Amino acid sequence: MNTGTKRILFSIILIYIFHILSVAGFYSHVNLKSGFPILNDDYTIHYAHVEPTKAFFRDSFSLWGYDPYFNSGEPRNTVFDADAKAAEIVCLIFSFASSALVYNIYVLSIYLLAPLIFLWSLYNFGLKGWGAVAGFLFGTCYWWSYPSFRFNLAGQFAFIFVSYLTLLILSLFYRYVRTGAYRYIMLCGLIGGIALCVHILAPINIAVGAVVIYGLSFKKMSLKQHLGLFSCLVFILLVNSPWIIPFIRFYKMNNLSSIGWFFGEKNPFLFIDAYLLGGGIHRYLRLAILFAAVGGFVVWKKEKSPLFYPLAINSIILFIYVFFGSYSSLTFLQNPWRYEFEMNLFLLIPASVYITSIFGNGIMMKQKIISSITCIFLLICLFPVNALHAMKILLPSHRNERIIKYDRLSLAGNNGVEYSFEELPHNDIPPAAFELIDWIKNNTTNEGRIMLEDSCWQSRHAYWGSHIPGMFPQLTGREFIGGPIPQYFMIHHYASFQEGFFCGKYLEKYNEEELMKKIDQYNIKWIICFTPYSRDYFSKFNDNIFLLDRVEKFYIYEVDRKPDFFISGKGNVKATYNHIKLSDLPEGNDVIIKYHWLETLKTFPPRSVEMAPVDDDPVGFIKIKNVPKEIEIFNAY
């Protein structure tokens, strides 16, 4: 190994050690032995899918099933969790260990692997030596910059990680068509199967680039190479079919288009505003990456590099997604903003080529000056301030710091109240959370449901910066109207309660008779709310709704009604994942229970299961004809 190679290797190791130390600081408030997952924002909702998955698999070797605990019953783990399947499956594979421990290690592994995956991609695209060092430096620093850093703080880590994975897949596919070596297409299949499991939108990141590479090489590829590609795609779909099939089957039950998303605006000049200087450092960073990438594309064009067209065209498509995706309902509902990260990750490859051209022989001084200025601009914008802040927490004098400022939002909101997604990852359950959980376990029963007011960023994440209500069934054993997250895009979520919005309209739109009818319809016995709006509303119903207790900001009410899960008929009900057991039934009669109907539900002994329409509920309830004394409803898949 010569001196130059040693220096290159030393530089790569030094960059990665810096990343490891920064991750150690970033993750330092996560206690792996606490028994709880990371609680920040979306981390909890991803984790909330884990225990249901394990329950369904134990019951029927399936990854989805019928969940009676939320939304008056629903097909769980079918559509909403398509960006969290990998976490569920990893926890399922390691079922012998604590789910929270496995989940926290899984997230930590993602943080540690991302830059190495980018380095591997650079190597596959032909960047070696100092070009690889520059690219590795830029890719690592970009992980600590906006928008990836903001996504990781908010628990939206899956798309960030899959962006690195999909770039790696494209680079391996590039090597496959260039060399014909089958190990590359085998790696594409293996990593592609993982990537699709990490996030369902993975193919969009690289679809166009892959098609361009394939099209340019189509005539040169042998029949075996074409078959290798086909086998790769089939393998990816087959290994993911246990969750893709139910996703397709139940996708019609989503209500994505009816949710008031905030994913962009219909502004044809949005891209101009995004690249205008001023404001946060992210604006300058966008421009710096773009300048350097254009220079790299020029270099590739002059050299007639086979990378020019696939990476340039794919980057342009992602640019269109980011800044014009709001014009199409299909792309708008994917959150087009997210593709900015993948776009800039693509652009960092030609940017690295351009920056390293400074050291090339035969380059004119004028070009070197321009490259040097661009390099300095890019390095200033990419300078990993967030990584340094995270690393600083390893020092004893900064150990208790929990809030980290990133580029777009201020450190604190109104009256100094911190934004939840600015808090470093942690899994500390506050005493008030334990108190609320214990109150529910000790003062409620399974005879009735709890109407739980859910919270998101609009109400400043009332549940201590998390979506811990998604975990309440595992923590309390109760059923809820409200949760697991306010933006739960299934039609079953009509039976929900968030920030004063209950079953399709705000509380003030209900008179007392209408409210009590809805409460009876979903067998609600207790109400937990936190907004002044909801508290003021419920305080008016002194004859039917009584204030029982208060836990921190949460007011707990009891409804003066006898709990009953039957609309028609009578008996006892015991529900758990995939099963609803009915007993003491009026033999020979028909019964309707207050659980949502699903086409896959069957009974033992066999009886006819039908959908019974109920007011304006979009799903309808379960109706069983000619019931015996006892009967079990189960999910028959």
C-alpha cells in the first residue's frame, strides 16, 4: 500500500470516526435497557406497529390482521405502515429479545450505516481515490444537514435511509450492465428487497435512472443478463409479497385525499424561492450543491461518461417531484418535499467529481479557481454544525442538553415552549405518562371504550412530544376511539378524536342528543382530553358527562351510560388481535356488534357475517345471523 493510498484510507477512517462520535452524542439520551422505544414524534408510531405484527404472526403467520383496539376495529398493518415494515420484521425476527431494545438498535444501525452505504455507491459509480474521499465527506456531512437532520429528529428516518439504499442499488445495477457480473444483480435483489421493506416509495427514487441505464445498455446485454434483471425484480416482489398483497387489497380503504396535508403549495415559482439566498443555511446549501453538480455534469459530458444521462435525468425528475409535485394528487400525497433529500444525494456525486477536478492535470487555472470557490462555498454550507452540537453532548458539562437547533426552526416556540421534534432522540417516559397509563389500567375496564383526544404538531404534541397513544393498547389493554395518530389515513379513522374533532366534525357541531348518540354508537364510557376547547365543551354536559380526575394537562371524564358493545342483541364480548369472542347470546337471533366489519371475518361455528350500515360511519358494523349461545369471530385472511 503506497503513501497516497494510506492517506486516502486514513481520511475515510477519520471522517467515519467523526460520524460515529456525532451519532454517539445524538443518541446518548436513548437508554437501550429502558424497555421503551425512542419516543420522539414519529419514532413511537413506527414502533406502535411492532407488537400487533408479532401478535398477528403468532396467531396466523401473517404480518397483518384485525385490530379491535383502535377505530372501533380495523385491518391493521396493511396500508398506513408501508414506511415501517422493516422495523416490524426486524423486531419479529429477533422476537426472543425485547422489542424496544431491537427497535432502538435497528435505528442506531441505520444512523451508522448510511454514510458507508454512500461510500459504497461512490465506488460503484467509479469515484475512487480523492474523489471517493470528497464524496464520502459530502455525503456524511449532508446526513447532518437539512432536510435529513430534521427528518431524523422527527422520527422520519425510513425515507432518509432508503434514499441511501436506493442510490446503492442504482450503482450496483450500473456495474451489472457494465460488467455483466451476476453478483451485482444478486446484490440488487437482496438490497432491493430490504429497501422496499424499509419504505414503499423506494422505487420512485431511482426508477427513471435505472430505466435510462437499462435503455442505453439494452442491446449490449446478453439474454442471461436480461433474465437476471427480471429474476431480481421478481425476487424483490416475492420477498415483500406478505405485506404488498394486503397493501394492494386494502388500499381502497385509505382516505389520503380527504386529509388536510401540508406537503407543498401550487406555486410554479416555488423552486426560485427555494434557491434564493437568505433565510436558513439550507437555501445556500441547495445552491452550493446545484452549482457543484452542474460543474460535474459538464465534466461528465466532456468525458462522455455513461453516468451523465442516467444521473442527470433522474435528478431532473426528482426536481420536478419536489417543486411541482403538488400539482398532481398522486405525487402530492407522497409528500413531494421528501424527494429533495434524494435529489441532492444524487447531485453530490457529480459535485464530488467537479470538486476533485481541482487536482486534475491539464486543468486551466481559471477553471481551478472556479472549482476552488465552488468547493469552499459547498464546504461552508455543508459544515456539520449539527454533528458538532451532537458530539458536544458526550462531554460531561453538556450531558444534560436535550434540545438541538437545526436550520429551519428556532430553538423555542411561543413563550419558550420547545418544539418536540427539536429534542434529541430519547426514551424517557415522564412521570405524568406513567400516571396516565396507570390511571387507565386501574380505573377503566374492557366493558367500554375510551375516547382519547389525540395530538400532533398543531397542538404541540401534547403527549410529551410523542405519539405514545399508539402504544396505549399494549400498555393498558384497553380499546380507544382516538389514536394511533391524528393523520391515520384509513376510512376506519372516522371513529376518532383529535384536537376537538370527533367523528367527522368539531365538537361544537354536536348538540347533546347527537353527541350521546355517537358516544353510544361506539360504546364510549370514558373521555380523556387536553385542549381547552374540548374541556369547555364537555363541561356543559353536567347531566351525562362528569369530570372524574386530572392527570397533568389531561382531564378525565366518565359518561353516565351502561357500556354495551351490542347495537342489536345482547351478551358478553372479549376482543383481542384477530379474535372477538361473544358469549351468552340470544340463540337463533341476529346480533350487531360495535366493531367495524371486514370482508375477511369468519365465525366458528360458521355463520353468515354481514356488514350492517350505521349512520354515517363509512365502514359499517359486524352483523351475525342466527347466532348460537357462543361464537368466535376471527380473521380468516
